[in-house]
Amino acid sequence: MRAAYADGTIEAVRERDGDTCRYCGKTVSWTDKRGPDGATYDHVDPNGPTTPENLVVAAELQLSEGT
């Protein structure tokens, strides 16, 4: 995932998704990653590549609930 920061992949995902979870539409916070509004990146296909097409902004809560 570190390479995704270096090659601009993360920047492209943030530009596309902004601060909105692609699963639930909630506005997320990048400064409170473990809080109720926390944000992370998720691979749509867990076995797929780390590319903008396969990464989305996700609410930390959505992932912990298994959505």
C-alpha cells in the first residue's frame, strides 16, 4: 500500500471519492481514523491490484461491521 501513496494512486482515489464512504455515503474524517467517523481505504476485490479502480474510501465503521 505504501507504493500507492508514492505513485499517486491514493491521491487519485481521494480526488474521486473525496471524504465520502463509497459504501454508505457518510462523510468521513481522516484525522480521527479509529473514531466513529474514521476513514480508511478498502480494496473492492481483496485479491485485486492496488489501483484507483480497485480502491475506495470507506468508513472505518462500515468495515468493522462487515458491510
